[in-house]
Amino acid sequence: MSDEDKFRDSVNSNDYLKLISNIFQKFLAVNSVNYQNELTKPLEDIGLFFDLDRIYIYYFSKDPTFMQIECQWNKIDISPKREVQEEEVVYALPWLIRELKNKGIVVINNAKEVPLDAIFEAEAFEMEGIQASLLIPLKNEDEMIGFIGFENLSKPRTWKTDEIKILRDISRIFSYIRARISNEKAYKKALDGQAILLDNSQSQLWALSNVTSYATVNEAHAKFFGKQKSDLEYQDLYDIFDIDTANKFSENNWGLFQKNGPTEKELEIKNWKGENRLLQIKSKPGRDEYGNIKYLICTADDITEQRKAETELHTAKELAESANIAKSQFLANMSHEIRTPMNGIFGFLELIQSTTLSLEQKDFIREAKSASEVLLNLINDILDFSKIEAKKLTLEKVEFNLRTIIEDAVSLLAPKAAEKGLELNTMINAGVPEEVIGDPSRIKQILINLISNAVKFTQSGEISVTVDYLEEENEIAVLSFEVRDTGIGIAKEDIHKIFESFNQADTSTTRKYGGTGLGLAISNQLVKMMGGEICVESSLSKGSIFKFDVSLKIIKRAYKQKFEFDKLDNTNILIALDNKNNSKIISSYLQGTGLKVFEVQDATSAITTILSNSNTENKISIAIIDYQMPDMSGYELATALKIIPIAKEIKLILLTSIAQRGDTKAIKEYGFSSYLSKPLRRDDLVSCIAVALGLKKEDEEEVHQGLEIHKVKEDKNLLKPRILLVEDNEMNRKILISILKSHKMTCDVAINGSEALKAVSEKDYDVVFMDCQMPVMDGYESTAKIRLFEGNKKHTTIIAMTANAMEGDSQKCIESGMDYYISKPIDFNIMFKLIEENTKDREPEPNYNKIIDNNIDNFVKITGLEKEDAKEILEEYVKCLPDLLAGINVAIKNSDFKKLAGLSHELKGSSGTFRITSIHELAIKLEEKAIKQEIDECARFFIQIKDLFH
Ligand code: ADP
């Protein structure tokens, strides 16, 4: 029997079946913990069955360049191949590993016969005394994870085909076991990791299988209720918790399940100590493959402390806010309280000024007025500053004329500059838009602050205000403003602090110059709010340049050519001004007008220029002459020119400073057509030239500072405005009534909003001056009610007069239906301007008594009555006139000739009876025309009748 046959027999024997059965049983019992020990026995069984000396299993390490024996069996007296788990380098057996990878098996029957390239392996076999070896790779899927070696040390051996096949199959089982063990180990490791995370998590975690049942929970969740995980897992809430907790929890779970998606909820629930805790729960449904909710996975954090802290913070914030509100309310009240008496002071000072006073008294009053102004500015500054601090300051967004605002600010300070002998000029460069949207009063405030500082800190020289147009984006213009002075300047080390509140460059200057150090801090904030920056360049005793820029929305761009008089194209103008800057400004304002400008700096050059150009195309037609030049005064130059025949016709305009202005009569006598005051306004300049050249009538002129304005004003005053003053404060009433009286005006008085409402419903007023805070009914409510009463039929001009100056006050006035807002202390110029603007043109009241006065003597003569009796009779007649005339008026309006004829007949009769011939004659004509139905003629005669009463 051959060896193969013998082997086949043994394989069919019981021993072999026993071997296979044992091996399988062992393999089934193997797990990740015991597998090294448990495998030794099958290895032994295999070794003895196949008559081997040694079996070993090598596995590659994580780093595949290393390997180690994990399990081995050695026959008695055969020493172990290696220590178990001793790491070896894979490349020590390069041929062997290569063969295993490429061929899937290495069969060595006799170690002496290994191929030549297996040098290391031959050496190893020799050293270890290995005679024969069968090596089979172990695989996990297609990857080689190690190999199993079967060895004989006592003798060489020819490995039989069947033997090899069986050992290969057995090896495959080893591969499978190792893969299973590895997976089990990895799985366990992963589970352990998750358990670590879940059970040590501070957040509570749980999964619900339905509204009232847990699936699983983590340690933190179980602990919250003082329970073990196993007490909760797969349990019903009603079996675990008291009824209240279970109800609350399941109600919460119901809400979470309903959402059908990720949700957040807060739940207040009792913990194991019975304390109410606030849980912030986040839930997310876990779904099966069909999309049905299988679990609801919840995480929760205890936010009780956090919420408490938040609530405390919120309360603290509210407290702080209410303190802030209280602060601004206090400021509003304070400002109101201070402004009310200030109104009294200003008003009475104004009134005293209009009485007869000694020079000394006048001086005292001037001082008192200026001190009050300083005090008022101070109050305004502090109020503004507090508003900025309390973040209560908001900017207005209204359309306004930028040029006017700039020129107004400069004009306001012109008298002060003139008083100190300082030149103050403004240059608004071409390109600066005319109409913009922004906060005009705040821009003016910044300019006033900078210019008044410049005036304050400059003893001699010049202050120039320049406005330039930097760039434009999306209809927003960036404008730069510059206020330059030749004053004391600021030391380098002080520059950084002047924009901070209450800071002044030098405390010693405080005493000399006064001030609070708030103006620049406020300006700085205002500029920032307008999207710009403010800065200063300065050097001591040389002067300062304050610059700021703001962004404003453009409504109307700069006029390309404002001056639209064709005739100016060949007109030459001479500007005789000592100050080069002023001269430059005038010529820049005249650009585009067609005028050709000649500039000279003294009177002699003026005369020379006029004479030398007299017979040329550059003949001067108009000249602007400075009030005082180095060599001559303006008057002297004018006198000189008037006696030079070729210069006689030149139109002259005198340029004066505020201080010099006023003597209009003298100006005309010296031969000037008109005069202009510095600081110059472009539109005034252009209009003044147009008037001087006869291109525009003087009475069209609105802003020219001539006598005409006065005349217009007086005419208007004849209209006798109907004013209602609504004021609860007696002192304020007294002042206003007196001030109005000094302007020959009267007013009706209401002492609260309710009286105002009654008055407006009974009489048609031109202007109502309405105080805001009053007892019974305040000004806001009263205005709102007046507007309701008026509907669409009428609109009485209501002007708020209030001492409030906090945020939203002006807004509140406008919202309640008022038309304007003036704050106390009242600027009376503004007040009279508003009265003038709002006084409606209406027919003057008829004076019926005039008829009695004009006709009584004639009536006495004809009737022989006593004068007293005659007067009584005529008074009766006059009493009927208003109704009669009103009836005629209506009849004319309605072209009701029948009625008109009847009423004129009545008028004819009564006036004839009482011998009022003037009315009688017109009434005859009126009746005639009524019969003829000539309506225009009727109206003409009716007007003549009415004129008799004025
Ligand atoms: P105030 O003028 O009320 O003191 P401001 O905030 O307007 O407050 O100015 C702060 C300080 O900056 C002034 O006290 C002064 O020292 C300095 N300053 C401001 N403008 C000028 C200027 N044009 N020339 C010199 N110093 C100036």
C-alpha cells in the first residue's frame, strides 16, 4: 500500500472523524478572550494526527512589516519556535512571504533543497534544525493576515497532495476564526468606547420607543431621577415615576413625537431630590428603512442655573435701563424746568430793552442777555451730551438747502467776528449739491461750534469756512467742511484730547476763554453719526484747521448756471477788495454768469483799471467796492468815480461788514445802487448785481438787505394777524402778550388745551401758539382734537412752543398734528417770521361806524335832530348793513339776479331815507345792473360799496 493509500485509509478512519469533530467543537467555543488557549488543543490534535513536530500561527502586526506568533503547539521534547507574541520583522523571511503571497502555499519536503534565492530561509531552517515544512497563508477576505506553519524537525517529509488539501481546509477555518475574533474585538472596543461616552456624558441621553416607554437611557438620565439605567430601560414611564412626573413627561414626549423632526423644548420636572429643574431637551426621530419613527432620541441639559443667571441679568439690565430712562427723563424735566424761567429772563430782557433806558442800563441789559445766552448754550450742550451718552440722540432726515444752512451758520457768527475785527468768509465750491437729505440743525450746530471756537480763539486775522464736494456714490455725496483760523492754535500734546468730553487744550485757557469742553465732543459724535470723521491740524500761535466730512443724500445737484441773464455776456465787473480771499470767493461765485471779472486790491488800482479799459471792450459797467481799502474808503472811491465823466455811469455796489452796515440813506447818497454785507451769500450777490444792472426789479428781491423788506413787513402787519396763545404759565403769557403788543399785535388767550379747542372752533385763527405741557388738556391732545374737528375743511397753523428738548419731542409735536416747533426760550425773530408767513390775506374788517362819522353832520342838517338822536338812528341803520351786504355778496356769487335786485333796492331805499348819498348812488347803479343781469358790473359796484367802509 502506497503512502497515499495509507493516508486515505487513515482519513477514512474514526480517528480522523474524531479529529475533525474536536476541532469544530473547539472552534465554536472560541471567543475573543480565550482563543489563544483554546486553539492549542486543536493544534495538538492536528500535529499528532499528521505526525508533525510543530504547528505555529503567525499574524502580521498592525504595522505589516512586523509579525508575531499568536499560538503554537510543539511536540514533547521540541522546544517552542518563538515566545508567543514576540515581534519579528517580516523581511527576515523575504522569499517565504513572497511565495505565500504569489503561490498561496509553500511546500518544503527537505530543507536542504530550498531554492537558491531562499538564502535567509535556508539559514533559518539550518539554525532551527527544520527538516520539512508546509506553510499556508491565512486570509481575511482577500488580504493575507498571517500564515500557519506545519514543521518536522526529526526528518524530511514528502507532503502528500491529500494531506496538503486537508491542512489547507483546516487553515481556512483558522483564517475564519481569526477574522471573527478580530471583528468581535473591534466591535467590543467600539461598544466600550460608546459606553464610556454615554455613561460619562454630563448631558442626559435617552431613546423613547413611544410616548410613554423608554428604549434606552444613559447614566446621567437615570441619575437625574436617582435610578439605575436598568430601572428605566424598556420600562413604561407610569411604572417608574409618580403620576405627576409621568404625566408631565409623557405630555412633553407627545409634543416631541408630534413634531416629526428635530425639535427643541424646555421641560420643568422634579429630580430625585424633588427639586424643580429646567431641562432643555433636543429631540430627533430615529427612523426605520420605511421612514417610520422607530425611536425618539433625546438629549437634555439642565439649564436651571443658567436660566436663573439669565433672569438675574435681564432684571439687572432692566433695572439699569429704567435707571437710564429715569436719567433721561430727569434731564428732560430739568431742561424743561430750566428753560421755562430762561424764557422769562429772555422775554423780560427783550421787553425792558424796548423801554426808555439810560445808556448804563442798556449796557447792563446787553450783558444780562449775553450771560443768559451763554447759560442757554451750556444747558443745550449738557443736554446734547447726556442724550449722546444715553444713546438717545437720533438724527433727523429731512430735505434742506445745504447752502442756506452753511450761510446761516456763518451769518450767525458774523457779528461776533466783526466785533473782533476778524474777516469771516465762506467758500462753497462748485459741485456742492444744493438740496440734500440729512439733519440740517445738527450740521449747523457743528459748524456753529467750530466757527465760534475759531472766533473765540482768534485775536486777529481771518476765519474761512470752505465746503467742498469730495465724491459721490449711489446718490450719496461726501462733503468736506473746513474751518480755518489764524488764532492761538493748539499744542501738539493737547490735540488728541480736545475731542474728548470736558477736555480743553489748556486749563488755563478755560479761565481766559471760558467754555465747557463739550462742544467738540458733541461735534465729534454728531459727525460720526453722519458717517464721517472730524480732525484738526494746528500749530501753536499759527492757527487751526478743523475738518470734517459727512455723507448726505443728494436731492438737487449744484446749479450749473444759476444766473440766467443773457445780457451779462459782455459785461465787465470790477471787484475792488483789499482781502484777496473775499475777492477770490466773489469771482468764483460769478463763474458761469458770463460776467468778466477784474480784481484789484486798492482804490488807486480800481481807478486805473476803470480808466485804462474805458474805450475798450473791457469797459467796466459795474463795480463791487470794499467799505475800507488801504488807500481810500469805499465812499471816497465812489465820490471820486462820480466826478470822472467816463466812470459816472458805472453801477456801484458797496461791500460792508456787519459792523459797518445799516446807513442805507448814506449809501444811496454816495451813489451806490445797493450794498452787500459780508459774509457773502452767493444768491444775494447775484441778485444784487442783477438789480443794479436793471435786469431784475428791486421789489422782486426777497433777501436783499435794503429798506424794501421793512416796507413789505409793515404792509403785512396791517393785516392784523389773528393769534391764539395757549399757555398755562402766567409769566410766559405776560411776556408774549407784551412782545406782540410792542409789534402792534394782539392775541386771544387760552390757558389750557380744552380752552384752545373751544376758541379754535369759534374763530378763524392765523396762528395758534400751543404750549405742550398744560393742565386739564395738554397741547398734543388739544391739537389732535382740533385736527379732528377741522377735518378736510380747514387747517389752522399750530406752532408748538415747548421747553422740552429731548429726543422725539419735535416728532411728537408733528405727529399730534402741529405744523411747526419752536423751543423755549423763544427766539422772537423766528416767532414773528412764522406769524408773518402764516397770516392769511383777508379782507380787512369793515368799519361801519365810518359811515356814521361821515354822514352825521349832513343828517343833522337835513333833519334838524339833536346829534345824539341822529346818531342813535344812524346806528340802527348801520346795524342792518352787515346782513344786507352779506346777502348781496351771496346773491352775486350765485348770480341770483332776482334776489340781488331786491336787496339792492332795499339798500337804495334805506340809504336814501337816511341821506347816505355815497351808498345810495352806488345802490341805484347796483339795482340797475342786477335788473340787466350784468354780473361783472354788479360785482364792480358792490366792491365800491364795500370800499366805503374801509
Ligand atoms: P469749549 O470751547 O467749550 O472749551 P470745545 O469742545 O469746543 O469746548 O473745545 C475744546 C478745546 O479745544 C477748547 O477749550 C480749546 O482748548 C480747543 N480748541 C477748540 N477750537 C480751537 C481753535 N479754533 N483754536 C484753538 N483751540 C481750540
